[in-house]
Amino acid sequence: MLNYPELNLRWKKATSQGDIQGVVEYLISKWLDDYYELVGEAHTQVVETSNTGFSYLFDIGQERLIAAWGISKGKNNKLRDKSRMRGYPLSAGKKYHRGHAIPHSLGGGTDINIVPQRGSVNIGSFRVLENRAVNTPGALYFTYWEYQELSTQTPTRVQQGILCPGKMPDIRWHKN
């Protein structure tokens, strides 16, 4: 199970944008180490990209999202692009939703931000930290998607975290 032995101290010391970037770099290194342990670095084509103010690690070779993160700007009031959402396949079955790695209410878009997510998680326990991120501008919000097989685009678990200024990180695992 992925953990972050230095995260609490790094976050506590993060007082500037540069410090926060250092925390993000630490998270990325942990996510990639964990991901490469499963798939092996030789079988991947991992890229980092940004969209709608959030950043993403995506494995082009395996065609799947690894992680998403960004700083909360508060509630997003833009309408959801329903036609774009309908165009995303539901290949994981009826128990799955077109889940957002970064919630729409926080400003997350579609396309790279959409992951097959168990419906009971998407509209259940996942909402707690999503809502906290929306209500805490300046918080660092992230999701890390864990896969058990090379041949699937459906994650088996997701780690969801929020780092609020002046508070200890809150990180939770959800079975997918």
C-alpha cells in the first residue's frame, strides 16, 4: 500500500508556491515508483499534462490515468458538458460511472479526467473530500489510481487526498 513517510513534514513546512511544488514533486515520485512496480518502467509511456488548471499523469502506452492533482479555486459554476460525457464509453459495466478524477464542482473537465469509477464510490464516500476541496480554496487535492493488471483501464483502488493549509493531510483509499 502506497504511503508517504515525508508528506506531513513537507506539507507543514510548505508556506510558498515553491514549497507546494516540492510537495507535488514528492507525490509524483511516490506515484510513479508505485506504478512502475506494477507495470515496469519499460512498458509505459507516462506523460504529465495540464487541462482546466489541473495536472495529470497519464500512461499513453496503457491508455490510462495514473494521477490527477491541483489547487482548489473554490466552487466551479460552469455547466457540465453533458454531450461530451455521453461520448465517453462505459466499458467497465453497469456498476461503474464515468467518474471524475478532479470533480466537476472543482473545475475538472472531461476526457483525460474521466475514469471508470464504481458508482457506489463516486456518489458515496468519494464526495466527502471532493466537497472539502470545493469549500477550501488553496487546498491541494489529488487522486491516485491503482491498477492490478496491465490489460485493464479500470482501476482497482483509488487514493484520494486533500492537503489544506495549516492542517494535516487527509488521505483515503477507496476500493473500485
